[in-house]
Amino acid sequence: MKYDIVIGLEIHVALLTESKFLCSCATAFGAPPNTQCCPVCLGLPGALPLVNEQAVEYAVRAGLALNCEINHFSRFDRKNYFYPDLPKAYQITQDVFPICTNGYLEYYIDDVLRRTTITRLHLEEEAGKLVHSSGSIVDSEYSLVDYNRAGIPLIEIVTAPDITSPRQARLFLEQLRLLMLYMGVSDTKMEEGSLRCDANISLKPAGSTVLGTKVEIKNLNSFRALERALEYEAARQSRVLEQGGEIKQESRTWDERSGRTLSMRSKGDAPDYRIFPEPDLPPLRLEPDWVFRIRETLPERPLERLHRLEESYGLSRYESTFLVNYADFCQVFLELAEEGEDNTDLANLLMGDYARLAREQGHLEPQRLAGLLQILQEGLITHNQGKAVLEELFKSPLSAREIVKEKGWEVLKDPAQLKGVVQQVLTANSELVERYRGGEEKLWGFFVGQVMRTVQGKADPQMVNELLKGELTQKS
Amino acid sequence: MRRLAELLQSKQISSTEIVRGCLERIEETEPVLNAFITVDEEGALAQAAAADRRRAAGEPLSPWDGIPLAVKDNISTSGLRTTCASRFLRNYTPIFDATVVERVKRAGLPIVGKTNLDEFAMGSSTEYSAFGVTKNPHDPLRVAGGSSGGSAAAVAAEQVPWSLGTDTGGSIRQPASFCGVVGLKPSYGRVSRYGAVALAPSLDQVGTLARKVEDAAILFSLIAGADPRDAVSAGAPGFPVPVWDDTVVRGLRVGVPEEFFSSGLNEEVEKAVKRALQNLADQGAVLQPISLPTNEYAIDTYLTLVTAEASSCLARFDGVRYGERVEAADANTMFAKSRGAGFGHEVKRRIMLGTYVLSASHYEAYYEQAQKVRTLIKQDVARAFQEVDVIVTPTTPTTAFKIGEKRNPLEMYLSDLYTATANLSGVCALSLPCGVDSQGLPIGLQIIGDHFGEELVFQVAHAVEESVGRGTGSEV
Amino acid sequence: MIDRQDVMRMARLARLELSEEEIELYQRDLNSFLVSGRKLQQVDVSKVEGTSHAVAVIGELRPDVVGESLPQEAVLGAGPQVFNGFFKVPRIVEGQE
Ligand SMILES: [Zn+2]
């Protein structure tokens, strides 16, 4: 039987605040263990939480970017469960009244624009970090707890189950990550856990409207893991169903090494989080003016930028996508590009050698890059020399023009001077000239090379070609 | 206290002498009373010496600089053991001061020690303490009340001039009534809860106990007012000590709720309270029969909410970050063993009950229902305050009962019958002595004021105190 | 009626190791509470919302400013078991198939 895949995602995004969600400890990554803690985030008796305004603003910004309704009344709740990384043995979250609801995210699958519904977005606090003695929770004799991360603000974004393939799930998540990055609300570093994703997946007979039993997959720490885990799980469920089996509603974890999802055995009782309204925090009431101001100052969204690059800067989907995906390159581009013109050359420069060098050494000041573009357009140097100048720009504080001057790389522009060089080369190789004239045409490249070597590459190849042609045909 | 302050100011007495006096009195009476869990002789004397130096330099921190107090042992004191009368925290020393402690220290008040209570303030007799029962100074075979039994007994026995307690359902007023002292439960949000170990955050308030109304007001003036660390205290006004004006009674509308004078009320208590009411009427107050029909649900509502919130608040005591751990091979067993061994029966009983009412299948029937009934109770109280200025009731149905007399927990919970309503509705209430019964046991009168109506409550209490003091109505 | 199984389940949820005696005790107490609490369920609450906060306070938000954290010694000071700057806990049972 053919099955339709039904996928819904839950994404946790760590917000880029300076201080934690409910206390004023720093959020910086990588500090020595338990050095960014206070009575509040340690859950010491008597300590009380206080909501970070910036976290609320980021949540609203993310919600607006996702076309959500921003709820002027929302409430915090306690989700109770015991775990060594959870200092208060409850997580402060928003259950019944989340801050944002009912939005959507648009993204391209190939060239088709797709839309996924965002059911809700809410604020909550992060737990601490566990280090397991043997490296894995399964067989560790003991674990170590670091509460530096405990209390960092998170938003949880929940999609409707309207994603229909593992690839779509990945494309959705990529677009979501980009959106969060563009909104400036998170550094979205998956390797540091700033962006995490759980996926719900079920199968149903093709065309059916009845949903199958869903399985939750946790521990999806990269785009690749998300796509692979979903592919594996879809195949597994399909196999089970084909064999007449039943899908068990459960949580599974993605095991990168074996490339499989593994059941997380739940011993005994189903979880019961005993969620109730958080009495220590008053409900959150947002002023409409405040929300309006955030809406007005919302940064450009990646999809809007993609369309702008295509429409106003004459770029292809390929080039635009590159620049949108690498916002830093895009920034360089937008500073140098001219609206209404064809900026393909600039885009290609950025995507080519510049991209390689910038990734290794960081970006150049856009104005220095502009200087290079300028002299290329003037024809002061050849394209090949452009590459060398670019390399120099990363090393030297000089401008492109100064580099060219210092290195003596100006193109030989005087045809008479170049003609002399060509004649000199042909005279020195008269025997080969005869052979060329005798039909050995592949020697052409040799003559070009000799000329270029003599002028140390500083000649316009086209001019060299023309002069050579003139000389070699003249005397035949 | 004004007299004491004058003596200090005129150097006729030193803080050191006062503190020494307290310590001597404690040494003399403690073997019988057991009002303290920790007496900080060294710390108190050091603080007194500092106060004396400030006086000598003419720079007292406040008029009350150097007048010592006792603090209930569920209020965090930096560097001074804070046990909550629990085995689990018997060696726990906070690393920060509760806001109220910070404030009394800022006024120069030396802390003599930490007073006994029912474990985590769960109880009405201070019998449920891991540090032994506190006896009633009027009759050592009887309870001091609870949960602030130690704070009330210490004041009544003149071990200290005044003290701090906490009140979640009557925990200041009931022991104040039993011990014959004045006890104030402030309006919800008027005093910071930061650093007071939570029992039920939507009900808890820190309040004051003293032998005189004015003294309770003075101590209250030192701790009242918004604290940026307690979100629900935002907007709370400070409290200047009132200029006493007993004419406020003239024309005062005093609500007398019939439900508080029905079955279960001890006759002698009723008589004393009615005499005090008559006294108020004689001074020109208008007694107005009112009805608080939902009061009959107060105890069950209170019990449901308090156990639910407490089950969550006490979950943090898991043996990971502080407290007494019982080692085990895995974390969950370690949690269960540590908590099982660290908590007393009443605490476990309430955690069990709270877990039950919050669990998924009972949440709606119990917890949510109780929240809604709480709304009805609030509405009843709000309606009453549209018609009257204050409500006067007995503080407790009986005078102090015998140690060990109440074996049934439900019977014990009924001690809060008249007091829980103020916590549920968030208004303020004060208990002051209004006579003694035939066995010489103090009888308490409760004056309930509207939200933030402490000034009027104190004024009325002061008037009642004056008339009781004049002997116009105290003997039964 | 709350049976023994319910009591055990609550105890597991609340991470309380109970003695045989305590299980019986709390089963009795929980049941007597439920009898008394039944009164509450008869109250007509159809016209009201629940109260989760004693008074309707407007929450003030905290500006995003980093304050001082505690020194590591203070953080770990009360820890029953610490190791290399971390709190140490025994094996977290959460096996996988
Ligand atoms: Zn902190």
C-alpha cells in the first residue's frame, strides 16, 4: 500500500538575551560549570522569578515574523517533573495561554512556494546541562550537572501536522532557522543547542483523511539528522504496517551512529506534568502600542529579501538564495550593488573566490571590495589578476588600486609595446612559427603563454590574441 | 517600642543590654517553650554592638536601630541556618537574605534567632516540627498555635519584643490569638515574599507579631512596600506608622459575618468577641450584620489550593543542590529516598494530596473547581467591602488546644476556618487579644480590612486595644 | 475511592518513598479529604473564571541587564555531592531499547 507521510515539528529556539529569562545571570556559552547561577536559577528556597522584558520582545518579534496573532494576555504555567537538570523540579512555561498563536511560515520547495501552519509559539525556560560519566545516559554510572544553561529563555514553536515529506521538514526548518537569524532573536547554533527540533510523524493510507498513530522523534541536532531520521522512521512505520503490525505511540530517539531511531523505553506510568498557573508570576499583558512598535521595526524577512534580490537587483534564484542564506555576504552585496541594475558580476564575485577567503578570514570592509570591482570595471587589471588582488586585500591594509600599483600589475595597454613583445616571442621561436603555419594549430596556446609570461600576465588576453593573429597570418 | 527607642536614643539603655536581656530570657524560658530552632547569640550581640556604635556616632539607621527581633525559620537569613523545621534542611544555610530580612537589617534590627514552626509552615500547632513542639507560654501543656508558633510564643514570653512570621491560611493570626499577641497578615503583595520559603505562593504573606498594635505597625512599616524581586509586590505602597486616632471608630461600618458566629464557635470566645464588638459600637461604630456565604467552602478550597501549590513548591527538595541526600544507585530512587526520609508526615500527606488534585484526571474536578470557588469567595469579600469598612470576627473557633489533642488532620485544618478567607481573597487581617477565657487562655479578635487597607485595620485595632486595656471589656 | 494503586502512583509522581504504614495512612487521609472535598464540587461555578492569583497585579518586566552571579564555591557550597565544579547525581535511568 502507498502511504502519505504526516509530519509536525516542535522547535526550541534559545533567545539571544544578555541575561536569563527569569534572573539576571549571564547567558554566555562556554563558561566554567556553575558560574552563571544565582538563587533564582538554582531554585534555592525562597527565590522568585522575574520575567526578562527582552525575552518577551523577542518572542513577539518571532511571532510577528511567523504571521502569528500576538495575544495581549498570556499566562505562565508550571510543568512539574523531576529531573536532575531541572532545579525547581518544574519548568516555567506557557501552556493554556501562549503568547503567540495561529501563524504560518512560507518557504520554497524547488520553485514552489509552500506554507506550513504555526499552531503556537510560547515562552519557557531552559533546563541545565547534563554530562554523563561514560558519555551516554544509557550506561553512565553517574552524571554531572551544570546549571549555567538553566533558565535561558526559549521559545517553543509548534507546527500543524501539515508537512508531507522528510525533505520538506528539512526545508521548513532551514527557513525557520534563517527567519530567527534575520529577526535577531537567536544565534540558531544547532551545535550549541540554540536550535533544537523534535518531530512527530505518522503514516496514513494514501488519500485517507484519518491520521495514523504518531511517533515522536527526539534528539534531532542537525538538518541532516532531521531528514534522515524522518526517512528512516517513515520506512520503519511503513514496514510495520505492511506486515500488518501496529504503530505504538511512543518517543524515539535518533541514533546518529547506527542511523536508526530507537525507542525510549518509558518505565511504568505515563507522564503527568500536573500543569497549573504559575502563582509567582502575574499574567503577561502586552500593550497594543508596544506590539505595534515591534511590528513597525521588524527586520526584513529572508523570503522578502529573496524576492527583492530577484526583482530589484537582477539576480537569479540561485544567486539570491546564496545571498539570503549567507546574510553577511548579502549585507556586503547590498552595500555595493545598484538597485535596478544587473549585479550578476558582483554576486558571482561574492559567491566565488571571495566566499572562500571570507569564510576563512572574515569579511572585508565592503568599500575595499568596491575598490576591486571598480578597477576591474576600468580594465586596470585582468580578471585573473583580480583574484590575486583579492587575496592581497585579505592580507594587506592597502586598497585594491594601491596593491596593483605597488605590485606593478597594471595591464599593458599600449598596443605598440605589446606588439613588440609579440614580435619578439615569434622571432625567438621562428621554427615553431613555421610548424604552426604548417598546420600545427595547437601551438597557438604556447605562443599566448610565452607572451603572457614575458609580460608577467599583465596583458589583456584578448589583445594578445588579436596581435598574435595579426602577426601569424600577416606573413603567410 | 517607642519607649524603648527613646531609652536607646537618650543612651539610658544600649542595644547590647537589650539583646543580652533577650538572651537571658531565652535561656530561662526556652527549656519549657522551645520557641527557637536557632539562637544566634554571637551574631545578635555583634549586630547589637554595631547598633550601639552607630548610636554613639549619632548615626542610627532608624529610630528602632538596635531593637532585636526573631525571625520565623522559613525566612532566609544569609549565613544563618534556615531549616523550615524540616529534617531535610536541618543543615541548610542560605547564601542570601530574604527581602524582609534585608529591610529589618537596614533599619538596624539585630536578629536574635530563628523561631520554630510546623515543618514548611504546614500546620496550625507547631507540633509538626522536626525540632519539637513549641509550648504556649500561657499553659505549657497547650500548643502555641501555628505555623508561626515560635514567633508568637517568643513575643508572648517576652523573649523578643517582636518577630516576623508567615501566614498562608492563618499562620500568624492563629498563633497570635493562642498566645495573646498581635499578629498581622498583610494584604497579598504588600510585603515581598522573596526569600520566604514558599508554601503556597498565591496565598503566602510575611507579616509581623508584637505585644502591642503599634509595635506590629512599626515593624510592618519596616518591611512593607514593593520589591523588584517579587513580581506580585509591584505597585505595593509603603506603610508609614499611623498617627493614632481612635475617633476613626466613630461612624465606622463594622461588618459582622453571621457565618463566623455559628456552630463550632466556643461560647467564651463568642462572648469576648461580641463584647469587643459592643465596645466598638459604644464608641460610635455601626455594627452591620453581613453574610459571607461561601466561607463554608473556605477550608476545602484553601486545602486544595495550598496542597497543590505546596506539592510543586516542595519538589525542588530533591537532594541534588542542597539538603539531606539519601544515596541510591539511580537518581529517581535517590530523590524518593531523600524526600521520604527528609519530610515529616504532614508534609508528605499534603504533597500526596496536592499531587492528587493536580494530576491530569482530577485537575478539573478538584484544583480548577477550587480556583473557581476561590473566585466566589473573593467576590463575597469584595461585595462585603462595598458595604462595610472592616469585618470583625473571632480569629479562631477556640482558644489554644492541648498538645496532642488534635489527631485527625481534618480537625486540625479547621483551625483556619476563620482566617483562610483573608488569604484566599488577598485582603489584610490582624488578630489582637480581646480577653481571656476561664482558664486564662487568650482570645483573639480578627479585624479584616480591604486590600491595602492596613492603615484602617491598625487604627481600629488600636482603638480596640485601648478599650480592652481600659478594662471595659476583657474579663470573661 | 482512592485505592492503594492510586496512592502508589501519587507517591511515584511526587518522588516519595513511603513505608507500608504510610501508604495505609495516606490512603485513609486522602479518602477522608475527598469525602469532605466533595462539598466543593457541588458549588455552582458556571459563571466564574478561576482565580490563580490573589490579586490582579500587572507584572513588571525586568530589563535585560546582566547582574552578578554567585561564585562557583557558593553555588556548590550546599551540594551533597559535587565533582569538578559540577553537582553529581547517580545514574539517570532512562534506558533505550
Ligand atoms: Zn540566575
